[in-house]
Amino acid sequence: MIGHKLTTSRPDALRKAFVLALLAGASFAGSALAQTTPEPAPSEAVDEVVVTAFRRSLATALDTKRNDVRVSDGISAEDIGKFPSENIAEAIQRIPGVQISNINGRGSTISIRGLGPQYALTTVNGQAFKSSNFTDGFRYDVIQTELASGIQVYKSPTADMDAGGLAGTVNIDTVHPFNVKGRQLIFAGKLQQQELIGGSPTGKYGATYVDHFLDDKIGVFLGAGYQELKDRGDYLWMDRWTVNSGVYTPARLRYRRIDRETKRSMINGAIQFKPIDGLQIDAIATYAKDETTQELHQQVFLFTTPSASNVTTLATANNTATQVRVANFRLENNHQHETRPQSTGAFTTSARWTGFEDWDLKAVAHYSRGHAIFNEEAAILGINIPSATVDISNPKNIVFTTSTALSDTAQYNPATLVRNTYPNGAYRTIDSYEDAGQFDAKRFLNFGILESVQAGAKIRHEVLKRYVVRRDGSDSIPASWSPTMAATGITVSNFLDGEMTLPSIWVSPNLDAYRDALKAQGISVYEAFDPAGTYRVERDLTSFYAMANLKGEIFSRTFRGNFGVRSESTDQTVEGYIGGAANPRNTEVKLVAGTYTTKKSYDNVLPSANISVDLTDNLLLRFAAAKVLVRPIIDSSNQLATTMTSAVDTTGHRVYTIAIGQGDLNPMTANQIDVTLEWYYGAGNGLSAGFFSKKVKNGVYTSLTCPTSYESTALTKDSGGVCLSSAGDTYNITQSFNDGRTVDIHGYEVNWQQSLDAWLPIEGFGLIANYTHVNPATSVTGFKLANLSEHTANGTVYWENQTFSARLSANYRSAYDQTSVESFFSGPLGHTVASRTQFDLNLGYNINERLSLSFAAMNINNAQEKAYLLDKSRWQMTSVTGPSYYLSFQYKM
């Protein structure tokens, strides 16, 4: 009898409750439509329509865009603590040119105009906000929406902005108490449920306080929140292929189920003080903590182990073996537990003095830190499967059968296991922090078209560091004390939520039982320092800028603008370890043979110009040009320090993952141009179209290489492109380079925001929509864009009055390519993620001026992420996350 069961049945009662809530919200909306106020007389101006919550946020964002001299787009909170989205990343994706990447269905990282998350700079109130994991790009899902009063994406910089946003800069504005009238005390709560994970809903709670003292000389803001989330993602993909004469044959099929539980806490506050006229002192602090645990249950079907002759092709189409029979192959059964506590925070103090006539002086001191710990352990069991068949001819329905049931515990007799490994894992700490000081001076001149001049200096000290320890037990646990599947195994069921024709139930090893077994034997696992995974990058950044602000008329047309130049000096030091002989107590890692230090310095001059011309009272022409940069980035493959990890596969062979360090990489730069035409008409209405071009130099690209030898080991490629030693060990070796060519990225954006009050007999309807087209880089070798969708579009239709509101949103992105750097699920050959459209629904009900309720359903069309390899008919991956539901309230005192 199996000891544990991982339940997966859908929460039917809960789902019915949500559906009833949805229907109730719809009926409220219908009732409101039936009782709307009469159509306004023709003489009534659209500007006089009462602006309610969501429309007010749209109008605020549009005013910010119009008044900004830069090319920018943004989104504004409807009210304090009431952001029009469930997730910061999901909010940003509504902005033209912004795409998001999901983890288990949650928006996590962003790309701007085709450049990935590492190429965007994220700031809070204009200052750096360090990521909790600098190897991933900024993780927006770590912070809660209550942090933001508004988010602005700056696509063209000005000289006074920090450099580092090659794609653009995302600035999150927090609540400033002097911008809020009177005292406010707000409580909020939310129930959340992802349908696929089941179980009980999780909660979110928050409170916000704003007040003023001493005749408004002191303003205080304090916000705090706590959130729990549960979600699940199921992934089926072909991890390896055998390629012979151009025909792709399945070689390794994988199941992966990820059950994730997150606990988040956040606190942010601000004090603003005006002791005398002309002096204002601000102190703003933000801290967010995310504690995530993940249970990963995997089945890895190694069709070509122990021999490629195991696989017999039954049918082919489009150079693909669409049906195969597999005989006597290995199955690797893996249960992995991960804990991932992460935190990010910042503290900023500033003093601004306007007491001298025509002068504006400001000094800022800032500190930010991101911290993450990734701790993982796994039990890996290996058995032989007599036979199986695979049919991938229909990507919508993969058919997979096995001769023995995956839930049969009898085949996991400890005495006959071909592999019985525990633990297999690592402990990693990742830190990034920055301290900075800056001074800015602005002099108002009003001399002709020269409105003012300003200059400033900033010193930043940045550290990125990584520390790794391996924790690995024996490759083979004695059968005499090994836990048995029959007594302790965990049953995993309902894989892919009923999608596909394949075994959806299997039995997984129980990590608790393995921990207890080690404890009973008095065994403690040796912690082995991993020199190849540990390094430190330190940068001293010094910048100076000067900028002229212009305002006047040209050809009887009013214009605003600026031009300036920024000088950036970078001194970089990379420190790491040289690996020597294998560690005798843990052969997964090497002993330290020495250390190395790589230094590099470089200077960049970054000119910029922004001009905005009022062609009419409502029509605006905007032009911007700039040189931008991003310093060498670090991700899972692109390293400034050499890193290496290794593991033993089911066959007993090692798999080495090696990133060759390139501490001398140059920064990527781009010369960019933006031209936009913007039309503002009526209250909160706007239509804009823009063209952009970005010519990237020193683009960094990473190549998967297979040298003839590595550390005296001879290497060759097999037919599937896998790099192997003569002993059968796998070497995944990557190296990063600067591309000497100029890569042109260009495209256009269209954005429309429209109230329909003047067009419909019923007030309150409106829409927002945007479309972005980016021409992808076409190079086969060198720097090219991954995660780039050529077409992205967002649309929202809404209706609201003082009592009820309803919004239906759609987000579309076309197909995009990924390599193993961007996605674990792509495999060594990469893949293309198919186009996808997701629909989200929001319903709101204001009971009175103080209390409001809302209901949201995300991904109501159950959009799935699917991928193919080179040809659309060659299936490579299907993932299922399902819809999520939210029921929330906000109460103002």
C-alpha cells in the first residue's frame, strides 16, 4: 500500500462558488446597465463626465505620458493600494512594447521591445532596485502591487537618468505622503485560488496609513502586506532527439510537475519633512520578502539508454519520426524539493533645497540589496521499462503507452533498482547590492528658448556575488535500509489535467523517508564547497552629466525638450576560484587549486536629446535620440566567471554543465531613435503611433561549443549535437562573446485609449488597446534575440459607474524562440514557443464610499504554453497551469 498520495482532483465545490460569484457579478453589471442615467444632451461636453476609478487611472497615466518630454508609457493605481492588476509584471505587460514571461502561470520577468529581462533597468523612485537573483533579470513577482502608485516605462532616456537600460527603464513610483490629501487608513484582503493546484484558497492581507502633522510640515506613509500563494504547473516535453540524415527521432521524453507555495511579506514607508520654506527632506524605505518552496516530481524516459537501437521508427512525416516503439529502456524517477527565500529592499534619503532664487539643488544617498538562497535536494531512482510506444503525430494529443504501469510499486524493489541516489543537490546564495550618492543642481534661466540648465554627479558601488555548496550522498543507497515505494511512495495523479493520451499517474520517491533513513543510519551529508560555482563581481561606477532644458516656439508651434550628455566610467573586478583535482569526498565538485582576478575598465559617453512639438492643441510630435548601454550581464550561461556543475545520470555517466568565464566582455551599446505622433482628445482619450530603431553594438551571444578537449579530456559530438567524452560523459559547454557586427532592431507601436460615452447611449464604456511590431534579428550566428515575439497586442474593454465595474482583457504574443539559456524546457536544440492569447476578467462592486469588493479570473480561457522544434508540426512541449481566481475587498477609514 502506498504511504502518501498527492491529491490532484479539482475543487469542484470551490470552482462552483467562483462561477456563482462570476454570474453574480455579471448580473450586477446587467442590472446597472438597465438602470443607467439618461443619455446626456448633445450640448454636454465629454470632459464633464464623472471620472470613476479605472478611467481615472487611465487618464492619470495618459496625462503623465503627455507631460513627459521623454518617450514613455505607464500605468497608474486607481487609488492608494489599489493597482489595476494582480501582479506587477502582469500590469506592465499592458504597456506597449512590453512582454512578460511566466513561471507556473504567474508573470515574473519582462522584456521591452524584444530585448530580454537583463537588458532593462528597474528603479524605484528613480534609484536602483537590486534584484533578488541577478542571474534571472529583475523578478517582478517578488514584490506586491501595493508597492506602486504608478509604473512608467521610459523608452528614451535623458542625461540625468542612470545608465544601464539598453531596452528601457522601468520606474516604480511609491506613495509619497505629500501627494495625498488628508489622513487615510486602508485595509485590504484577498482570497486567491489557482484551479489546477486545488485545495483551499490562500489569503492576502494589507494595511496602508497616510497622515500629516505639524501643519502639513511632516507627511507619513506606511504600508504593510502579507500574502500566501499556491500554484502548480505541469510540463511534458521532448528533452532530447536523435538526428540522422535530417530526421528527428524522439530520444528522451520528460514529465515534470511543479507544486509551488509562496509566502510574501512587504513593508514600505516614507517620511517627508519641510522644516522651513525651500527645504524638503525625504526618507523612503522598501522591503519585500518572498519565501517559496517547490516540490518537483519528474519522470525521465531515456529511450536511447542503454542503446540507441532500443528505438524503432513506425512512421515518419516532415522529417520527424512521429511514431516509435521503444524496448528495454531506462526510467529515471526524481523527486526534488527546493526552498527559495528571496528578498529585495532599498533605502533612500534625499534633501532638496529651492531657497535660492532660480536654483534647485538636490542630494541623494541610496542603498539597495537583493538576496536569494536556493537550496535543493533530490532522490533519484532508476528502473528498466520493458517497452513503450510514442505517437507525436498530433501535437494536440501526444499518445504514450508503457508496458508496465508507472504507479506499480513492485518495480521499485530496492534490490533491483539500477539507481538509488539520495541526496543530490546544492545550496546557493546569491547577493547583489549597491550604495550610491548623487548631487544635482538646476539653474532656471528663461533665456530665450533655454529654460534651464542642470548638471550632476553620481558615484555607485555595485557587488554581485554567488556562493555554492554541493550536498551529495552516495550514488547507491544500500537496499537494506532504503525506503520502499510500497510503504512510503507518493502518488502523483491527474498529470496535465487530463490533457493528452498518456499515463497520468505515477509513484514518486518520498524525500522525508530518505531523510529518516539517513538519520537512522547516523549519516550526515558532507557539504562540499564548489569553487567552480562561486565568484564575485565588483564594479565602481562614476558618472557626470550636463543637460539643457528647452521651451519655446518654432514656426509658431510650442515645443519642449532637452539635450545633454552623460559620461559613465566603469571599473570592474571579477574574482573566482581555479578548480583542481576532484574532491575525494564528493566527486561532483573539485578542490580549490587557486584563485584568479580579472580587472577591466572602460568609459562611455552617452549623448541624448528629446524634443516634443505641439503641432496643434491636441496633436503632439515627439522625437528622441540617444546612446544607451548595459554592462555585461550574467545569466545561467553567460558568465563573467567560469562555472561548472556536474551530476550523474541514470546510466552512471556524468553530465557536466560548464560556462566559460569572459571577464573582459565589453558593454553592449545602442544608438536609438524614436519618433511618435500623439493625439489627445476629450477626457482621457488618446491615440499614438511611434517608430523606433535601435542599432546594437557589442551584442553578447553565447555559443554551445564542443572543443576537441576540455581539461585533457577528448570530446566529440554525437548525431544529436550532444558533446561527449569517450567514457560517455556529457559536456554542455557554453562561451560568451561580443558580436562585432551592428544588429538592427526596429519596429513600431500603436496605442489607443478611448471613452465610448460620446458614441453609445449608455455611459461608462471604454477601451484601451495597443499593438507592437518588432523586426527580429535574422542572424543565424552571433547576437540574436531570444524571447522575442514579433507581434504583441493587448486590449481591454471596460464598463464602470460609481457602483459597478467590469473589465475584460486580452493579451497576445506571437511565437518566440528560446534556447536552454532562456528555458529549461527547450533542450540543447532550443525550441519555438507557439503564439498564445490569454483572457482575464475583473468585476468590481463599490458597496459605499468606504468599502469595495472585486472579483478577478485570470487565464479564463485556460491558455496553454506549447512549443515546437523548427517545424510547427514537430511537437516539443506542452504545459498546463489553468485559470486563477481572486476575490478581494478594500475598506477605507
